[in-house]
Amino acid sequence: MTLPVTGSQTVGPFFRIGMAPLLCEELASADVLGERVTIHGRVLDGDGKGIPDAIIEIWQADAEGEYARVDQAREGFTGFGRVPTNDKGEFRFVTVKPGAVEGPGGSTQAPHLVVILFMRGLLRHLLTRMYFADDAANEGDAILRLVPAERRHTLIAKRHGTSAATFEWNIHMQGESETVFFDV
């Protein structure tokens, strides 16, 4: 008996349906301590066109550099959120700027967000980080120093507009400005 061959496929049409209950564009409520920041940008393909229907997952520490734990839930802050891109590949979320956290060998890591990207066509998610422009701690961050100097800019969100609390960070999937992705 010969069984029919089923073609391989990625996550399929239920991608957004399965993710929708976990979407959260406000990662910290207004009463959470820390500098509130708005981060916006686009997920772009190799031709610079926006990628619709991607999901950006954010993990972060609070303003004091502490990660939320299940057994120590904090009102208004979980340190986690998922944000979809729109038809133009744009995303936006509001959170608090994280504090520095402990790094490898007892070093200190600069304030950053851990970002995981899910999208059609990816069989495995991609992992990257987003750092904040002009943060003095970036220079000494052990993970950021692993990235060649000429590529570090792909991980750094720049202040945008007149508000010091608004940052722009674009994720480039391919091309000259391809974002640095880390092995998982």
C-alpha cells in the first residue's frame, strides 16, 4: 500500500488565530515605575518592503533590572508581550525602559529587550535583541560586544521625533542592513 505524500508547509492559515489571545501592545500599565517608552518600526524583507502578518515577541526586565517571575507577579507588568505587524509591516508597543541585568560571568548587560520573531515562511523563530541608543552601558555589554562593530547598529533603536521617550527600530530580514539574529 502506498501512502499519499503530503507537502511540507509552515505554520499555515491558523498562525494569527493561534497567536491572537496573546497579543499585547502595552507591556506595562501607566502606574508601573520606570521611564515609559514607545517603540515602533517595521519588519522588512530584502527589498525593503514591509512584511505583514509577523509577530514580534518581547521579553524584558523591569526598570530595576529584575525579570518578572510567576511566583512574584507584579501588578501591571509581566515583562512579556506579543505585537503583530500590520499590512505595511509596521509594529508599535509601549513599555518601560528596562534596567541593566546581570550577564555572563557576573558582568552587567545594558538595558535591552529580547525579541523573538515569528512569521509565515519561517520554520524556526528568530532571536535578536534591541538596545537603546545613547545608553552608556551599551559599550560594556558582553553580548553586544560579540557582534562585529559594523553590525551593532542593527540592534540599536534610535530616538525618534521630538519625544525622548519614542524609539524607532526596524528589523531587516535580509540585505545590507540585515538585523543580527542569534543562534538559539
